[in-house]
Amino acid sequence: MPAPQPDTRSERRKALDEQLAAEPLLPIPDAAPGDSPRPLEAHLCPRRRPVAVVGVVENGVIRLLDSEVKFPEHSRVIVVASDPG
């Protein structure tokens, strides 16, 4: 367990922290009819990891060399090309 540290906050900051702590909690939102409870993880977006794929440019169109690679609709793509010179 870490050792206690001295409180170095300014008086203004302490007052703001106390004000925030004293505010009432927000009410739980009403669920729509027919909604069933789900765990929190189901509400969070799945984490997507960046993928690097190799391709060639032919007539201004990028063609991926691996035909098995499929991207979801409206995916964001960053193209990195080598210097032509």
C-alpha cells in the first residue's frame, strides 16, 4: 500500500472537489420497453486493433495482395506508401 502523501491542492481546488462530491448522483436512465438487462461489457464497443496489409497501386486504385482480407463497411483506413523516388 502506498504511503500517504501530503495534500498539495490549493484551497480553491479543495472547495471545487468538495462541491463536486456534494452534488447528487444522476438518476438511473429508464430502459426502453422490451430491453433486457445486459452486462456492462455488452454496451461497450469492441476494441479494434490496427491491421497492416500489403497492397499495390494500379491506375490509382489500391489492390490488396491478400484476397482473404475483408474490411467492414465504413472502415477508416490509413495508406502508407514508399517514396517513389
